[in-house]
Amino acid sequence: MRTQVGIIGAGPAGLLLSRLLALRGIDTVVLENRSREYVEARIRAGILEQHTVDTLADAGVGDRLQREGLEHHGIYLQYPGTRHKLSFPELCGRTVWVYGQTEVVKDLIAAQLDGGPPLLFDVSDVLPEDVDTDSPRIRFTDADGVPQVLECDVIAGTDGFHGVSRPVVAGGTQGKLWERTYPYAWLGILADVAPSTDELIYAWHPDGFALHSMRSPSVSRLYLQVDPAEKIEEWSDDRIWTALADRFALDGWELHTGPITEKSVLPMRSFVSAPMRRGRLFLAGDAAHIVPPTGAKGLNLAVADVTLLASALVRLLREKQTDLADSYSDRALARVWRCTHFSWWMTSMLHRSGDDFDAELQLSQLRRVCGSESAARELAENYTGLPLDLSP
Ligand code: RFL
Ligand code: PHB
């Protein structure tokens, strides 16, 4: 087997990269170690920046998003006694969209299987090789158990945080890793109940952070800050709804409850691996970096990475120019660090550490963001998405 770009991982980063390259005449093969059903059912992100929406539309996978996505004009920041709306159009002229990552992935897979480049599910033993040469290859075992070799010009490692690509990059470069694990986790639920709010609510509460998000006019997505060691079995549906109602409590407002269809505990970490390239192997998305979900940045960062990477690979493979490929890692990392800071800042402002001094600093910061237009604008610009290229 031979292709121009071998792509490892069919998450949003790998699928979108394949699509962007196909539109510019570059061949790809995407290798995914899970089944299509598994990949399409994995519940994750919900907020898309305008840039992400535009990129998906330009790539020809925006029709359902435009029909079913919900445009949001701001968020509420809440702390006891106050629920304050930040209006994004007023603060920075932009909006964001609610459209589940599951739906983005389904749209990308449908486009790929409808005459797009090969997409192989259920492969195993995936290994990028000879990435320091001009003819790297990927060894893998196909779904029928047959060992295969995919000869490539370039390999894209879009295989997420637990993938095989990052260790190969880290093994051959003078690289560096940065990691921060947070002393809290999120208990996330999906519920068949209409959202109780028009915009997302980010709530600071003495018992811990809570977030009210949504997926559609009839499905709500909610999160509670819990201890990372918390066992999901100890959280009955009643206990979850009671904790959510306490943390979102506000005079004259009520939280609607309904059947919970999914619940899980999610760890939170910040992680950056640099550089995002070794020879002919390029990393993009969660394979190179993780942010805590408080800033809603992970999926948007993955899309920004592959937008830069697609242009760099077109220039490398069609025009034989290495400039964009050589600057890819630095340009991607400029944005990665901006989003890493913003996600850390939102996380630090909103989660209870248990320390009363921390709590007073957080409340002071929240009052500042809600009371000062310039402080609010800084949040709004970061949340709705900064320009693609942030390199100095
Ligand atoms: P993914 O989605 O993890 O996809 C990687 C793919 O690679 C496959 N894979 C392999 N394939 C072949 N061989 C191997 N050896 C392989 N190893 C792994 C995996 O099966 C998978 O299919 O990474 P990608 O494409 O970089 O996309 C990143 C996003 O998924 C992630 O950043 C977001 O979900 C983060 N995130 C959010 N981002 C946002 O922008 N807005 C949000 O509102 C938001 N909310 C969230 C989130 C992440 C969350 N969790 C679960 C961590 C909320 C949550 C709760
Ligand atoms: C979500 O809807 O899953 C979601 C929304 C906003 C966040 C994180 C997750 O900050």
C-alpha cells in the first residue's frame, strides 16, 4: 500500500486533515484502531468556535451543523447571589456554536466513506517507522488480522493522548514535556431534558464548580466538580440532580431534571509536548496537547492544528517547499500555549481548592470579569477564538 499522507487516528483531527488534503488533491489513508460505532458514540466536546464552524463548512461538512447547531451569544458566570451574562457579540463581535463532537465526527466519517480517501477501522499494532527519512512507513495489522505496510511521504500522528505517535516524536528529538494534573475531576452527565438556560452557565460554588451545557433543545449536558478518586457508582441520579440544583441555585430560577442517559468521571490535565514534529512525522490535536475542558478549547485547537498542517503539507508535497512544514510546530505551539493559559486560568478561577484564601481570590477575579468591560473582553476573545496564526 502507498499513499502521500498516512494518518493515524480517526478523531476530529485526523478526519478533518484527510478531508482538507483531499480537497487540495493530496492522497491520504486514515488508520483507526477502534470501530466506527465506538468512534461515533464517544461523547466529548460541545462548543465550536466560529473559526471551527467556518473550517468545517469550507471543507463541505457544514450542512447539518448549519441546520442543527445552536448559535450562542455568550455565557453566564455565576457565584453566590449573582448570575452575570457576558455578551460575546458586544464584547468582541463573535459567537460560538453548540454542536456535539459526536456529530462532527459522524459528518466527517459520512463524507469520507462517500467516495473520500480510504478510512480503515479496527486496525491494530500501528507503528510509524523511518520517520527521519523521506520515505517513512506505517506498519499495522488490518481488521482481518493481516499484517500490512503503508508506504508514505509524510505521516500525521492524530491519535490522541494515548496514541503511538507522540512517543516516536519524543524518542528522536530534543523535546520537552510540560504537565499539570489538577486536584479535581468532572462528573459529566447527558440527560433527556430541555436545557434550563438559554446560554451555558459556569458556576462557582462553595461545594465546587458546576457547568450547565446542552446538546440540543431536548438534551442537556451538565458537569459537577468532584474529587478525582470519586466513584461514579456512589453518585445516584438523585444525588447528582440535588448537587446540581444546589450549585446553580438562584432566586426565581429552577433546574429541570430528566432521565440521565450517560454519566462518567473525567480527569483534568494540562499537557504540552514540543516539538510537534520529528522528520516526516507531524503531530496534531490531543496527540500533542491536552487542556482541561473548562475553556472549551480542545477540539478547536485540534481543528486549528490541522488547518495549519494541511497548508504546510500541500506546500511540501505539491510545491516541494519546506518553509511551512519547518515552521508548523512553532506556529501551532504559539496557539497551543495561549489556549493552555486560558484553560488553566478558567479552571483556576472556577474550581474550589478547599482553601479559603484561594476562594477569596477567585471571587475577586469573578467580580472583576463581571464588572469590567476590558476584563470581560479578554475572556470573550479567548473563549470565542483568537486568530489562527499567533506567532510573533
Ligand atoms: P481524539 O478525539 O482523541 O482522536 C484520536 C483518535 O485516534 C485513535 N487512536 C488510534 N488509531 C490508530 N492507532 C492507534 N495506536 C491509536 N491510538 C488512538 C483513537 O481511537 C481516536 O479515534 O483526538 P483529536 O482528533 O486530536 O481530537 C481532540 C478532541 O477529541 C478533544 O480535544 C476534545 O474532545 C476536548 N474537549 C473539548 N474541546 C472543545 O473544543 N470544546 C469542548 O467543549 C470540549 N469539551 C472535551 C470536552 C474533552 C472532554 N473529555 C472527555 C476529555 C469535554 C470533555 C468531557
Ligand atoms: C460541553 O458541552 O461538553 C462543554 C461545554 C463547555 C465546556 C466544556 C464542555 O467548557
